[in-house]
Amino acid sequence: MKLATWNVNSLSVRLPQLTAWLSAQQPDALVLQETKLTDDRFPVDALRAAGYHSVFFGQKTYNGVALLTRDSLGEPQAVVHGIPNYADAQARVIAGTVGALRVVGAYFPNG
């Protein structure tokens, strides 16, 4: 399984580069950090057109994480947004099961 991670520092700005990279590299799963988008603005349709399912935990202006999986693997299962039972509501952690593998993505800000 080919896994990757990318701090996109604004998915709305990096979407053209991301879709080109997905086409060229074809990872099975990709975790994104610093998407900087609320959930209602996440580019689900563009990523579906690129051949990927997506689950995401967004936040305006900063933070935001996502997990993308290739269509052939199906949607991530048992998805967790954030850290269960932890009071910090910032969108920094996402996890999901991809095939037999548990993938956890996290964004750790500097400082």
C-alpha cells in the first residue's frame, strides 16, 4: 500500500497541484494537513473526479485535516474526527481504516 502525507497550507490554493500529484503518484491513501477549509467548502466533487474518496475535519482559516483513499479501496471505515473525549475542538486529527490498515493523520502546529 502506498501512503503519503502533505501539509497543503490551504487546500483551496493547492487543489490544482494536488489533483495533478494524485494523478501522477496514485497513492492508495493520503493524509492532508492545514486544509484551512470548513467542511461545507471541502472539494469533495473535485477529489471524486480525481478518483478518491475523502473524509475530513475542517476549520476555517487554520488547521483542518483530511484522509483520501483511492476509489478501488473504498471509503475509509471507522472514521474518527479529533481525539475522543478530549475538550480541544481544533481540527487537527483524523483517523480511518483503509483495508486492513488503521491510518491516523495529525497536524501539530509549530510552537
